[in-house]
Amino acid sequence: MNILVSDHLSEEGLAILRAEKDMAVDVRKSVPPDELLRIIGNYDALIIRSTTRVTEAVTEAGKRLKVIGRAGVGVDNIDVAAATRRGIIVMNAPEGNTLSTAELTMALLLGLARNLYHVHHLLKSGVWDRSRHTGREIHGKCLGIIGLGRIGTEIVKRATAFGMKVLIYDPYASQELADRLEVQLCALDEVLSQADFITVHCPLTDSTRYLIQDKEFEKMKTGVRILNCARGGILHEGALQRAIESGKVAGCALDVFEQEPAEHHPLLRYDQVIATPHIGAATVEAQQSVAVQIAQQVVETLRGRPARNAVNLPPMDPEVLERLGPYIHLAEKLGRLLVQMAAGPLARVNVTYTGEMNDHDVRPITAALIKGLLEPVLNRPINYVNAPVIAQERGIKIIESKSTLAEDFSNRIALEAQIAQEVLAVVGTLFGKSEPRIVRINDYHLDAVPEGHMLIVRNSDRPGVIRHISTILADHQINIANMNVGRDKPGGQACTVVNVDTPLSEEALADIAALRLIRDVRQVFLG
Ligand code: NAD
């Protein structure tokens, strides 16, 4: 097997490749594009960083290529679609920067507690001032962590070693993980009201954009210190500025901004703010660690083992794909629906398959279902290859069963999860072999199209409810594409599913939630 490394890769990564006796490694830094085209046909694997551009022409000339490894996260210099068409696995190394970012967060946290950066700056400018900069110990203080993923988990370990009490808000984290780390999962409000320090480690998604805005700052303790080393836009910068002005926030550390570079950002004026230019991953070790990770992954893949962190999936056997494709699509939608409706962490999901899909290997369908469960809540490329592994790491068990009993539909995929005290069930089917439908949510029978932005409303079955929902949507300029109601009995409880053309603002959702006969409303995006 021949491996071409065409950008700088640290020695630690190269050593792993060279240790494989039956693999030959060529390191050719900065290969011009035409030369890359000429030589790529000799290689089974290509490892790059951000310089080499892997165009469609490169994937075509790479007749032997099986895998392209990117030492780092972003794959925008690779034509992933072209690689996928040719059956080449593209993988990245997203875990390499976890520790570096966690350490930067701890450095900033300590810096905030002791006003380090401010006094340092004063002293450098000739001011020896010991009296006005009394700091706080972090020992015994409460740290609120928003997002218990890779980085959040590392922060837990470090903060508890410093004697901090840790509270977590992560609606998708499993209790099993929290128990293992000996931390408490709580509601967002509880974290906001109890924490002396708050640090954000979730991805930037539709549901986390402006997660912390004016009303969240209001719920915090006066004198709270807050950190964002995740992504700009999770904290609302205007609201943060107001909270600093009002004295609510005593200190703030930012590695990320809504617009970067941010050298003239208004927040930088405040002594309470310390800031770094998005350097969470900028360490020698992170660079080494991504090199090691990608080298190991490429070797494993060339040896035919499962491709970890593959961002694509080579096409399946076309015949199988034709038969299973619509079920794969349906399963992914149902997974997305379940996770976004869940009001707590998923620890175990039971899936029952009924109908013709049982004549085939259902693993690709389950992989798609898991992809749907994870993608809306994680900050990493999830695909059919890595989804089952990531679910396992996060303590989510998927229990598959097959049933021949087609009570209502000739084919169906039924998901059921126990979330806190509640059982959440969703059932989907294909109409006419390829049209996906949601046919049941809990006990409510429906005929809803799982597509785009949707509202799932649980309400009392009384005259006027639907009119009120429609009026609020119209007031907020939201167009309804489809509406479907299932109820347990006339005048009982109902589930109203609304497909809308554009997402609802928080205000619109709050207006619907405030209606007298509404029990619960959730907005989901099914893609
Ligand atoms: P991850 O995918 O491992 O974990 C993300 C966690 O956020 C998951 O546990 C998920 O359940 C949780 N989450 C999702 N939606 C949530 C919500 N609405 N509320 C609370 N929690 C929610 O991601 P990671 O690798 O730990 O990265 C975390 C963040 O750090 C990401 O935003 C990433 O982009 C950022 N990051 C920044 C730098 C830097 O240079 N500053 C470097 C690496 C990562």
C-alpha cells in the first residue's frame, strides 16, 4: 500500500505510518496541482492538511485511492462529493484539539478569577496596584457547563480537580455519562441561577444561537463570570455588553466572536473582558495529536477496519440502495424527530422494523436512525459509518427488533425511548414505497410529512385551538405548508403537527406556548 503525505504532518504522525511494514510512505510537501494529478494514481491513501486541494480531477486520477485523511477538522479543501462518487472515504481528525481547547478555557477561567490579564497589563504600563484587584478563589465555587461533549467532559475533570462544584446543562447528555463523571445534569435555569462561573461548550446550531441573551443574563447571580471558547453567537454579544454595563457580569472571557477577526469589537473596550483570537486549538500538541489521529485512522481504514470519523460514505451496492434507500431516509428523519422532541437525555432507544426491509440487512437503516439522533446535537460530522460508534461513546443504546406483525401498515419503523418519567414513541412508514410519513407520535395517529421546519404541539382537543395557532403563525408572517391533527378521543388530548415554510422565532413559539389549551410545543427541523 502506498501513502502520499502532501502537506506538513508532524513526525509523530509519520512515525505511525512508517511503522507499518507493508505500507510505503512518500512525503512530498507542496506538490504543485499538475504534479499531484500525475502521481496520485500510484497511491492508496492521501494525507493532507489545509494546503493541498483535492479536486474532482484528483479523485478521478486517483484510481487506487481508498481514503483521504485530513489532519484537522475542516474538509473544505476536498471535493467530498466527488470522492464519495468514486467510493473514496474522506476522514478528518476532530478530537485532536479537545484538550487544547479545554486547557485554554481553564487558563481563561483562572485569569478571570484573579483579574490576571488586567493587572498584568497595568504592571507592564508601570502601575503597581495591589489594592483594587482582589480576586476570587475558584475552589468551592460553582461552575456551570453548557454542553457535555468532548471539551465539556475535559472541563469537568479539570474543574473538579480544582475543587469546583459542577452543574451541567446538556439536554442530550446521557445520565450514564453524568454518573460516570459524578456531575449533576440540570435545567438551564438552574445552572444560570446557581453558577459563579458559566462556560459554554455546545455547538452553534439553530437551537443554541443566542442561547444566552438578556433574559438568561437576568437569571444569573450578580457578579457571575462567563466564558465562551465554543463558537461566537451562542452568547448574544449585545446582551453580554448590557450585562457588563449593569454590573451583572463581573468578568467575561471570549476566544470566539460572531464576526471574526474581531480586533475592533466593542466588547474589547471593557476591563471586565479578556479575549483571545480563536486560539483554542492552536498548540503544538493539538497539531501533533491530529497528525497521530489521522495516521492511525488511515492505517485502520487501509486494513479494512471501520472508518472512524469518515465524513462521507462510499455508495452502497446500487440494488440494495434502491430498495433500502427510502427506509434509510425515513429512519434518519424519525431519529431527528425523536431527539428534538425529547425533553431529556436519551439513554436507550428501541427500534422495531416491520415489513419488507426485514428481508435485508437493516444495519444501514439503524445507522441512519442513529445519525438522525446525533446530528442535530453534535458539533462534528456524523455519518452512517461513525454514528453507531459515537452513540456508544455517548452511552446511547439502540435495541433493534424485527416484527412480522403488520397491524396497520405493511411497513413501519417504530422508535420508543424512555426519557425521564416519560415514554416517547414515534412511528413512520412509507406510502407508495417512497413517500415518508409520520403516522404516530405517542398515542396520536397522524399522517404528517417529515420535512423541513415543523411544530409539534400537544394540546386539548377543543374548538378554536387550531384557529389560534394559525392566527399566531400568521401574525408572525409564518406560512403553513401542512397541518395534521391526531387525538385520543373527541374532546380529549390531541397532537397537532404543523409544517411551516420558515422557522419560528422564540417570541412566536412563546405566544403559542402561552395559549390556554396548549400543553407543550416543540419546534423541530427535519432537513
Ligand atoms: P461535541 O460535539 O463533542 O459536544 C457538543 C455537546 O453539546 C454535546 O454533548 C451536545 O449534546 C451538546 N449540546 C447540543 N445542543 C445543546 C444545547 N442546546 N444545549 C446544551 N448542550 C447542547 O463538541 P466539542 O468538540 O466538545 O466542541 C464544543 C464546542 O467547542 C463547539 O462549538 C466547537 O465548535 C468548539 N470548539 C472551539 C475551538 C476553539 O478554537 N475555540 C476548538 C474546538 C472546538
